Amino acid sequence: MDLNEPSIDRLRLKLRYKVLYHVGHGCADVDDLVQETLVRFFRAEQRNQIRNTEEFGAFLNGVCRNVILEYRRRVRREPAMEPDMPIPDAGSRPEAEIFEMRDAINNGLAELAERDRMILRSLYLEGKEKEDICKEWNMTDAQFRVVLFRAKERFRRVYSADVKRAGTAEH
């Protein structure tokens, strides 16, 4: 497959139209979705995961569809931001706040099962590739996604409870 700069730009434009059609023109994440689609496509191409390289358009379309579906699921799960909620300052955080955040993260990880803790730590803190983690824990891709989803949910519950306890202890 020979993709040069102009053909990648054409692909990006076509993907942008597709994403805009499916998520709407008011979506601020259109370019991120297009970029994620391209990253996944090129990663699959590098790993020789595309069966029919002569008709890569169908593969790219499927990747784009999956990225859009994942985005919609994530948006449905995450609560909408309150319009009156102040936007956090982009500046640096005080040292005490960073220490408290690290402490809450460590407490949250400590309350998880070993496998959940190690998978979250490997993926998010150590930056390991999903494939390496799957090999290490002898899991399929589908099993990994389920374990990761459940581990993140458990961590979110523990972390949120810890942050609430810390917030009420201050007042």
C-alpha cells in the first residue's frame, strides 16, 4: 500500500466528512476522532493486520465506525459538565494538592485486585502496549477489554469515594 502525503490528506478529508455526518457539526472532537481513526489504521497496516490491502477503504471505514461508536459510548457514560461549573485553572497545582491526588490514586489502586491493579498500572503509568499486557496475563483482546473496563469502573468508584471522604474531612 503506497500512501503519500496528498492521498493521506484526501483520506483525512473524507474521514472528516464521515465523522461530521455521524456526530454532528457541533462536536468539538471531530478532528480527534479522525486522527484516532488514522492512527489505528496505520498501526494495523504496520502490523500487517489488513487482509486485503487493495481495498483498504472498507477496512478504514470499519475502523472509523468503531472509533465513532466508542466515542458515543464514552460520551453517554461521562456526565455532562455543568454550565455554571468553573473551568479549572490550567496553571500548576499546589504541591499539597498533587500529593493528595497521588495518595488517593495509590489508595484506589491498593483496594483493587492484583490483576486489575497491575493492568491499570502497566497500561496507564508504565505505558505498556495492550498486546504486551495481553501476553503477560495470557488474555485475548476481548478479555483484556472486559477486564480493563471493569478495573477502571472499580478504580473510579474507590477513587471517587476517597476524594469525597477527603473533601468532607477538610470542611
